[in-house]
Amino acid sequence: MAAATRERALEAAVELLGTQGVRALSHARVDDRAGLPPGSTSNWFRTRRALLAGVVDWIAEHERAEFDPTAMPAMSGLDALIDGWCAMADLEAGPFATRTRARYALFLELAGDPELGEPLRRQRREFERWTEAIVVAVGVADPVPAARALMALSDGLLLHRLTVDPDLDLRPAIERAVRALAAS
């Protein structure tokens, strides 16, 4: 029961961050959003900093589970990479859009906080290594800069879709980038 309360609080915190931004995050608002008795969130996370740390860990844990590289089909060829990358981006901008917005809000909020920002950066490095392995598997010659470029492009496209153009078709830009990276 207690673990379920903690999970509800963290889900509500991510929802608040992803819909209303970092300034909306407070223990009382999380309790209210989660339908928990007042003070429940502060039982788990005594300070705002502890709550932010809990949210960072929650996002990283859920992203690792939902985009587990070992559970995904092997990539063979550029078309598979393009299809897979587009599908992942569509998930990040669709069903997981609130979490994606929350992650971006946290990256901006915690940029100057080495301790709290480290789990997000560590998660990013894990996805960079995973992306490097994929681009190697499909034949991209220089995987480290290619993976970073692909991830940076995706971040820009996702941010644009989530903030400016919700109907943006990501596929043309992703396809062009993948083919250009493979050709260079």
C-alpha cells in the first residue's frame, strides 16, 4: 500500500511537471493531483529537492523499462533504423508526451545542479551508447558523432512538436538525417 502511494505521488508529480512546469511542483499540489491525503507526498519526499530527485529517478526508471534495448528487435539496415526511430519519437511525442515535457523541464531546471541532474545525464549517456550500437549495426561508419547528432536532432524535433507544431511529421527529417549520417 505504501509503495502504491509513493508511485501515485511520483506519477502525479510527473503529470504536474509535464503539464504546468517546474513552478507548479509542490507537495500539496502533488497530493491533490494524486488524490492523496494532505502530507502524503512529504512523508516520502521531505523536501522539494527530494521530490525532484524522486521524479528524476522515476522518469529514468520508466524510460529504461519502456525503451529497453534488449526487448527491441535488432536493427538491420537504414530503413529499420528510420522506422524504429520514428516509432520511438512518435511515442515520446504521443502517449509519453507529458513525461517528455517533464524530462525537458527537469533538464532545464537542473542544468546547474550537478547532483540532481546527474541521473538525467546518466540516462542520456545510456541511450547514447544504445544508439551508437544501433548505428554501428546498420553500417554507419563513425557511430559516436552520428548517435549524438541523431539524438540532438530528435530532441529538437520533439521539442518543436511538443511546443510549436503538434502535427509535425518527424519522418522526413529523421530519414534525411539517418541517410546523411550513413553517407558521410
